Amino acid sequence: MRENAEYVLYIEDDRSSMLLMRHIFRKKLPELQLLEAVTMEEGITLMDLHRPSLILMDIQLPGMDGYEGIERLHSDPNTAMIPIWAISASALNDDVQRGLEAGFQKYLKKPLTMENFVRQIRESLLNTENQHL
């Protein structure tokens, strides 16, 4: 792990989705350090160690799902202020509405459009000083 890196945590149990995200961060967002977890429980451990600036989370996870996970994270003062984005194949309007009502800051539908996703990450994390100009 790099010193003084800004971390983004991705909690995802699908191997191909994780590989794609790893590729996106390596090629398009190298200034950010991607942390990877396949379960919510693993993700919580990584959060305690690295304090990510953003959490990307699948909804359908083994054990604790994304809805249980966001409830737990929002109830913990140490993680309540970290923005959490859902990234899910559950893409019906009702799914999106439920996710936003649960507290996800964004609800992104799989498959991701890489250019749009990278732009949103950059706007959220990397260009914050330019947003107020």
C-alpha cells in the first residue's frame, strides 16, 4: 500500500467485476489505491485499517448484503460520513429507488460505462478543489 494514498474500497464477490474494477483503477485512476473485499465483513476490516474516501459496494453479497452493510456503516460514527455507492446488476427502477432510500449516495447499474464511471470518481474525489471555482 502506498504512503498517503487516497483509498477506494470495492466490496464485490463477482470475480470478473473485481477484475474489471482493478483494471479501471490501474489504467484510468492510478492516483487512487483500490482496496478489494469479497464480503462485507472483509470490507469492514479494511475500512478500519485504511479509512477509504469512498466505498463502492455490490448489493448481493454473501453473508451481510449491501443493505445490511450500509445500515451498519451509517450507524457507526467512524464510517457514517464515508460516501457509499451501490454498483449492482439489480437495475429496475424499484431497485434503484430502494438503494437511494437506504442511503447509497449513488446507485450505478452494471454493466458500468467506463468513461462515465471514471468521470464520476474524478468529480467526487479528485477534482473537489476545482468544484468551488
